Amino acid sequence: MALRVLFALALLGFVGCQGEVVAEGDAASPDGSAIRPDSGGRDASEPPADASTADADTPDSGTVIAEDLRAFPGAVGFGKDTTGGRGGRVVYVTNLDDSGEGSLRDALQMTGPRTVVFRVGGTIDANSPLTISADNGDVTIAGQTAPGDGIAIRGAELRVLASNVIVRYLRIRPGPDTTGSNEDGLRIIAYSGRLVEDVIVDHCSITWAKDEVFAVGGIGAGTRVQDVTVQNTIMGENIDTQYGLLLWNRATNITVYGNYFVHNKERNIRSSTCTSTFEMVNNVVYSYVAATRPTYENVFDVIGNVFITNPSVTDRFQTVRLEASTNNCPDGMIERTRAHISDNILDDGVATVSGNLDPYLESAPTQDSGLVARPASEVAEWVYADVGATFPARDAADARVIEHARTRTGEFLRSPAEVGGYPALAGGEPYPDDDADGMDDEWEARVGLDPSDGADGATDRDGDGYTNLEEFLHRLVDRTL
């Protein structure tokens, strides 16, 4: 991150792993019973810009200034500048094995900038967490390259312990047989005094975990996780604790945008320590007992979200409820809390906010990632249309939970078997790539590249900052580019 900032300033001058996230035990705020309507600083009649397209670079739009070059077109929030494996080598996943040459685990354990390209579709049965250790960052996992019905992980969580990581179009469904510290869906965690920064998770489907579906934070003194975006992702159907997304110690500059939280009893989001800053923008949250629960001293925004209750589940609390966390920060001071809460919908009305937040509400957003919210009235259908691992195709498990929100049906799960088990994903045939540069040979010929040149994926034919490989990956999922 620091190098990118210095480079941007120069341009302007010219022109790993042990331990686990501990389950928290929280106490409700003594003032938490007061209910007030959602309030905020923007006039409801003012139409915000479209956050999904504002300032997004397109591969053929000419040269762009380095600080405007996002992880990919449509990347937003604090993780939008992540570069992942840009300019590095291509690593093929050629089988669905748990480990060994050609496996996803082997690709994640490599070092140096790299893009993981899948030459096989189907479900990987993992025997232990798939981990990007602290020294194995600078990686892009391009799940959209998988043939057939795409790729899924069963039997284990994905752990990101490294900086500069892009994860796109993966299904992560650990399932009922996980144990111990292998019971989350996806973790972004810093250990041993480390900083983990610049991570973006996009268009993933993360369900059927047993602890948190998703967890972000540091474990131990001096650790921090910052500049993270989770966007366009399904997080739900926890089959044990029924917990959704947890922000833990020193999780700062976290963007949660355009996601679908479904059938999580609690933690939609839960920030359980006093050291987190985050923005929750344009998400759909369906079927819960407790929705969004920040902690004293958090600095956060909740903007343009849609909360939908399940008629078969009792929604017990205010939609956004500020609470103490007596286990994790017993000395937390409520007066250090800062929040902006606006344009949130609860069913056919206005989302509610606990009265103890009143003195700490601000008229403008507290976070400065540059994200511009959509109106909440547009969010639900926009999320349903494209959330999750939709490329190469949305599978039956994701389609089912999307329909649950539309029809206000479904219930909490205890086993995938209750809903038909794991979808069978067709393996399919990979696109031709004789020079092993990660790009479809036919696409290369069409755009003037050499299908026999294995080095041209790392070059930039149009000078826009994205490599040729990145442009191919972008166009796989968005034919308008």
C-alpha cells in the first residue's frame, strides 16, 4: 500500500497458522431497549451515483493514473486497490485433489506474484484448512476460469493470513464434518504481530460453516487486518452456531458491500471488539434473530441496506443495535462511538436503531473509501441478480436461498442434507490455452495477441495498467468490457 501511495504522489508531481477466533460472549447495552427510526444525513430525494460503475476503469479506455487502477472493474471500498498476482506467473489447478502437484492447496502454498487459473471444475474435498500463509500473498484466485459449473471447496475453510490477495468466484462450503479450528467458512486473520492488508473477496458463495461463515481480525498483540472489501458474496446457512460475519480485534477499514446474508441467526455483521472501523453498504440481510451489532468505540457506517424478516423467525432486537462486549473490551467507552446510519429498509418500513446510538450519530459518513451507495429501494433486486459465484453458472444451492428472500420462506439449517446436500458440479472442458498463459487462445487471436507466446499475459497491450491476463479475466465475467 505504501509503495502505491508514493507512486501516486510522484505521478501527481509530473502532471499462517495456529489458533482461532475465540467465540465471544456479549452483554447487551443497558440502553439497548430504546427503538428509534433509522436516520441519516442524505436527503431521500437525492439520487446517489451507481457505486458499481462509478470510476470503474475499462480495459480499452486508455491510460489511467495508477491510483485509479482498481483490483478489477467494479471493485469498491477499502480493498479496491489490491493488485493480487498482477504481472506474475500463472499457476494451473489441474485436479480436485486435496494436495500435491496441480492442486489448489499447492498453488496457495507457492510464493511470488501469481494468478491461480482452474483447468478443472467440480468440488475439492479438502482434509484441512486451505491456507494462504503470511509469506504466500500477492495472489489472485480466479475462480471464474473454472470450466463446467465452476469450483467449490468442501470439508475445510479458506484462511487468508497474507496481504495482497484477490479471491473471486469460489464456493466455500465446509459442511458438517469439520472440527476444531476448521469450522469457519473464510477467515482473514493476522497472527504473530503481523499486519494483513489489501484483500478483496468478490462473487463468492460461503455457506454451511459451523462457527462463523466469515471472520476478520487479528489474534495477539500488535496484529491488525485493514483495507479489506467483501462484496457481491453470499454468506449464510450456518449449520451450527448460525453466525454470519464477525469483525474481531483491530479489523479496520473494512468494506462490506452488495452481499447477501441469509439464515444467520446472529452476526450480520457483529463487531465484537472496540477496535474496528467498517462500512456496511447496500447489503440484503434475510432471516435472522439479530441483525447488525457494533460495539462501543466502533466507528462505522450502515447505509442503504435491506433487512427482511422471516415470518417463521422472531426478530428480537433493533436492526442496528449498539452493544457492550464485556468479554472482549470490558473497558469500552460508549462516548467514543461514531456512526452514520441512513437509508436502511426493514421489510416495508424503516430500519430501527437502538436509542443509545443517538448521541453518536453523524450526518455524513465516517468512512472515506470513496464508495457511493445505491438507494436502498434499488438494492434487493440488484443483489439477487448477481450475488454469489454466478460464473460460470449459479448453482442450485445459491438459487434456492435467493428464492427464500424473494418469497420470505426457508429456515435455519442443521445439515446440508436437509436441502438436498451438495450440488453436483459438472467438470466441463477448459478453454484452449496451448501456451499456458491463462488466456483463451481464441480470445488472444481475436484481440491481436499471439496464442503461442506464453509471456504475453503479463504485458499490457493497450497501456491501461491492467495486464492482458487481467483483461481476459475481466471479460470472462463481463462481456461489456
